[in-house]
Amino acid sequence: MDSTFLFASLIWGSVGVGYFIYGRRQQSIGPLMGGVLMIGASYLARSILEMSLACIGLMTAVYLNSKHGW
């Protein structure tokens, strides 16, 4: 573990917590589950690139879900 990995994990985990809180307050399952998965990705990823790609993919999925009204 290096400091760059820990900082990236902190950033992506914080974004995930934000999605989780937003989803809980709006009672929307999409952002809620996206937040949970982003938090999980920040813990389980083995590299910064893997973590960033997973979190960007989850953010895109949440956006597209909300855009299509699911």
C-alpha cells in the first residue's frame, strides 16, 4: 500500500458515501446501490486504475439509470 492508493480510496469512498446518502434521502435504489458498490470497490480493488475504472463505470451506470427513469 502506498499513499496514492490510500488517497484514491478515500476520494472514491467519499463519492460512494455521497451517492449512498443521496439515494437514501431520495428513496432511490439506483444511487443507493451505486454508492454501496463504489464503497465496496474502494475496499476491494487491487490497483488505483482498477478502482478508478470501476467507480467511473458505476457513476456512468447510475447516471444512465436516472436519465432513463429506471
